[in-house]
Amino acid sequence: KFLRHQFNLKYLDLSHNKLAGNFPTWLLENNTKLEVLYLINNSFSGFQLTGAQHGLLSLDISKNSFTGELPQNMGIVLQKLVYMNISKNSFEGNIPSSIAKMQGLRFLDVSTNNFAGELSQSLVTNCFSLIWLDLSNNNFDGQIFPNYMNLTQLQLLYLDNNHFSGKIKDGLLRSTELMVLDISNNRLSGHIPSWMGNFSYLQILSMSKNLLEGNIPVQFNDLLDLEILNISENNLSGSMISTLNLSSVEHLYLQNNALGGSIPNTFFRGSALETLDLRDNNFSGRIPHQINEHSNLRALLLRANYLQGPIPHQLCRLRKLGIMDLSHNRLYGSIPACITNSLFWKVGNESLYQLDEEGADVGNVDIRDYYNSTVQLRLDESDLRWLVKQVEVNFMTKNRYESYKGVILEHMAGLDLSSNELTGNIPSEIGDLQNIHGLNLSYNFLSGSIPESFSNLKMIESLDLSHNKLNGQIPPQLTELHSLSKFDVSYNNLSGPIPDKEQFSTFDESSYRGNLHLCGPPINKSCTNLPKLLEPSSKGAEDESAVDMVAFYWSFVASYVTLMLGLLAILWINPYWRRL
């Protein structure tokens, strides 16, 4: 009733309530001077407009339950809009052609709805003032950048998670101010256009989960402001171009392609790179050893390639490393003890990426910069459009892949060297990695005992040493690992009693199978006969000595007989001795 009697409102925020019913058109009719209307996070379901034009500048009805199509006259009634957010609803159909009348529209977010059809020509031709356009998470299809696009002021474009298909057209070339482009998770095919190297202000480029082929254009070297490049999960192939520099890139995702050849040394020479994900490709040769002492690399993921040779000691220079996955390659030799030099693995008193300190400048957009309000307003945070860098790392722990991002990524630390051909003892220095959460050394040829220093891995949640040649006992000190939830030492040569206190009381027989001389409750095997199993009797030792002496005598006789037969053969072959 109070609002029914208001006729001079300029700013109205009814967000985060439980309001339901149809969009309140009467608010616009009663308040002709209304400039800002926020109805975020309510339960409104019907959206209709009257035929009268209104001077509203900012409209946010995101996170409601709106259904059906947008009113066909929307662009006429609200043609003064500068900012419109209708995301996270259930709108369907396509964007009405009347949106062409909104020539002052700067920000448009229609993401996470059920819109379908090809890109509205009215939108991408006549709304030439747009700087932010988000059509992600819908059902749009057809060509992604038709030639008639005319978004000359566009800075941020999100078209990810739709059904766009075919080759990438060059209609985007007119958007020379572009800073963020996300076209991931569509059905795009063909080669990556070389003209994408023309966007000199581009900071984030994501083209993952498409059907793109060929190689990475060398023109990407011209993207001097590029910070995040994600072209993973495509059909890219061939050897990486040695001249590819990408000197400014901080997060590089090339996983799940068919790229081959050697890993370019340039990836390790610079200091900007923080994430390098080359998993599941066809890279071969050795891991580059020319590593910058001032490297900022936090995550190195080389899993499932054809890399050979020893683990280079130069990796020990990566002192900020938090996650390293070299598994499923053909690496051999011993594990370098200095691999524990990472301060994050040892201490972990800081965030891995410090993402909370890194705001992304491209998203610092305030609608107050684009219209002159007649009142001083402190706008809702949803209007202050910060773009948070979406850094994500996949790492296998507890026998499953986990995707780490945000706060969880900041505190994740893991090392995976499994499924290689590594030999030698496990360095006791690994026990210094007090901040590590996941450690996997399985499926190698490691020998020796499990270091007692592993009891210092206070944050460890998953420890897999299975399928090696380890011997000796399981250190009872490991019961001090209170966070341990996955433990596997199966298929080794371990012996003695199995610890059964604290976390170890939760591990079953599968953690220990394939070790004939282990005993204890988890495998239902008594330890009472353990001395007989481990220590041979004196009689057995004497029998073994006797067998050795017999073998010595027989070998002596065999050698003598062989020598005599050889001498006779020589005499027989020589014709002089045969005549005698």
C-alpha cells in the first residue's frame, strides 16, 4: 500500500525478498521519473509491459522465476535503458527485434535462461553502444560471429555454453576494444582464425570444449595483454610452434588435445606463467630444464603424455609450486630430493594464487559512469561488475579427479608422479612437505622402506604408494596423520604388523593386498607366527650353506671337463698333431 501511493520515486530496490506475481508495471506507470529498479532474487514469474514509453535507465530482475518470451515492445517501452540484467530466469524464445531501439544500452546480461535461435541481427547490429554482452548458458545456435556484427565498443563478450556451430566468421573484427571473449562449450569447428591476434587489449580468451583443429596461431604472440588462454578440449594437433611466446599469459590451458612434439622452452623461461596445463596430449621428449629462477608457476600439469628421461633437477627452482602432476609418462631415474624446495608445500601459510588480491580490471564497470543520475546513490554490488579471474586446476586425489577453484584452490597442494618408471628410494625429504594434501607415487619401481618422516605430512588426505617394490614395515608413526582418508600400499613387499590406530582403523584389506608378509586385523591375518615368517631357522641356514658347497664342487668338475675337451678338440683340428 505504501508503494501504491508513491509517485516521485527515482531509485527503488526490492531485492532479496519473497515477492511473487507479475512484474509490477504499475510502479513504472506511477513513477515516471524512476531511473533504477532492482527486483533481484525474488519469485516474480510473469513479465509484461504497457505501451507507454518510460525513461528507466537501469533494470535488474535477475534470479527470479520469469518464464515465457520477452515482450515484443520491450525495446520501445524501455529504449532509454543503459543497464539490463535479466539473467538466471526461465525466459525462452529469442530476443525481440525491438531491442534495436535501445541504442544507448551499455550492459546486457541474459545469461542462464532458455533463449534459443540465431543471434538477433537487431541486437548485434543496432546496439552499437554495448560494452558488456552476456548470452551464456542458453540455447542459441547458428553462426557465432555473423559478418553484419557492428559492436564497435564491445569489451566483454560471453557466448559460452550454447549451441553455436560451424567455422568462426570475422564479424567480431570490428570490436577492436575487446578485453574478454568466452566462446567455450559450443560446437565450433575449423581452425582458430589468425585475426584473433589483432585484439591488442584482450586479457581473457576461452575457446575450450569445441571442435577446433589445427595449431595455435603464431599471431597470438601479438596479444601482449593476454593473461588467461584456454583452448583445451578441442582437436588441436601438430607440434607446438617454437616461436610461440605468450610472454604475458599467466594461465595456459591446452589439455585434452592432440598437440605433440617437444614442450616449448619458452613456457619455462618467463616469469609470468602461473598455471600450465598440458595434460592428455602427445608431447614427447624431455621436460624442459631451462627454468627461470623467478618463476611464478603454481600448477604444472603434464599428465598422460609421452615424456621421457629423468625428472630434471631444475624443477626444484619452482619454489611457488603448489600442484604438480607428471603422472602417466615414461619418466625414469630417481626422485630428486630437492623437489621438496617448494615453500608452499612446506609452509602453506599463504594462498596459492592470491586471487582475492587480484581484481580483474576488465570487470570494474559502474553504470554511474554512463548516465547522469539526479540523485546520489550507493548502488547495489550487482551493479559494480567485477570480473573475477576464473582460475581452475584439475588434480586426481583419492582415486578421482577433482576440480579446484576459488577458495579451495588457494589451499590445495598435491604431487602426483604415478605410472612412470621411477626407481630408487623415496627421499625422506618428502616428509618435509607439511602442507601437501595429496601424494601419489604408485605404479613405479621404487624400492627401500617407507620413510618414517612421512609422519610429518600433517595435512595429507590421500597417500598412494601402491604397485612398487617397497619393503620393510609400515611406520607406526603414520597413525599421527589425522587427516588421512585414503591410504594404499598394496602390491609391494612390505612386512610386519599393520597399524590399526586412529585413521588406520578405517582402512580395509584393499589398502594392503599383495603384501604376503603383512599381518594384522585389516587383513584377518595373525601376527603370532611373524618371527617364523621373517627369520629363517639355523637349520635352514645350514641346509642352504650345504647346497652352496655342493654347487661349488659340481661347477669345479664341469669347468675341468670343459677345459680338457677343448684342448683335445684343438689337437684334433691341427693336422700336425693328427699325423703324430
